[in-house]
Amino acid sequence: MTDEQAYWAAVRTVRLGVADLLDSLTVAEWDAPSLCRGWRVRDVAGHLSSVPTITTWSMMRVGPRAGFNPNRINTVVALRHGSRPADQIVGAIREHASERHVARVLDARNCLFDAIVHSQDIAIPLGREFAVPAAFSREGLERVWAMGWPFNARRRLAGLRLTATDTDWTVGAGPEVAGSALSLLLLLTGRASTVVDSLNGPGVPSLSN
């Protein structure tokens, strides 16, 4: 998406969709494990609720506790926001769904794929479906493939040709791995074991190596 308005409209759509999904969950589902290791569903939701409003300072304050490790800082913040009552978390997601702010240490270009991937981190282990337009997932693929750390997708999946079956996105060279843009986005962000059964092509066996 080269249009900034379209990008943020997509972010808003996914955020509001996640809020609707969360509203449908039972108490037990809120405390169920998500696809993010060590995070409950409510912690993923807490993370999503914090992204539009968190400041660099509030992230740095937990730095010593997290050993100044970015992933641990993210976890501390997620668990803190996830500990709030469910209605407050959902309310915050809805209230700030249109917000374009991100902390200086974050990157606004990550907001869309972050919301998409975390929607699946919530939905998939609960046996729920959360549909994402292929165009939104394609935007996420472009970003994750280009960004390097923390997913290093280009390096991890070197030697494979990745092809989306529902939009015009293909990268790499070698044995093909084909699937929906959403499945490929989950693959690129380190969730291969979750989506491997939805992928096709001669390159798929190498994903489990």
C-alpha cells in the first residue's frame, strides 16, 4: 500500500475486528495460551491495546527488569496491560483503533502486520477464525520480508520460492512453498509449525528441518 490513508484504514479495520473477536470470548478463553510462547490470549490483547499509546519512556522504565532485552521488554509490557479487566482492554483497542502514534523506538510500518499476526495468535489456538483480506496480508509480507530483525525471514527461508495463492506476491528462488498470504505471513514471522499443513509445494518438507 503506497497510500498512507489506505494503510491506516487497514490497521483500524484489523484492530476493530480483533476487538469484536475478543468481545466474543469466554472467561476461560481469555486466560488460554496464545501462539506467543508464555503469553495468554489476554496478554496478546494487552499488547495490541498498548501499541497506539505506549511511550518510549514507559518502555525504557521496564528495561532494567527485562535486562534491556527488546523481546523481554515487550513481554513485560504485554503482561502488564494484559492483567487489566477484559472490558478495559477491549475498550482501549476500540478507542485507539484509528491512532497513528507509535513510540519512537517502534516503527509505524509494523502496525498492520503486528495486528494481523496477533489476531491469529489469539484465534488459532482457540479454534476461532479471523479473516484477513489478502491485500492486508500482502502488505505485511512486504514489510516482514524487507525488515530483517527480529524475524530474519529472508535469511531463514533462503533457497525457497514463496508464492501467495490469493494475491500477486512471490519472492525467492528454489523449491516452491505456496499458500495464502496470511499463511505465508505467519510463516515469515516464525509460526511455521502452525501453518505448515496449509502450505503446498516441494519446499514444504524443508520447513520442518
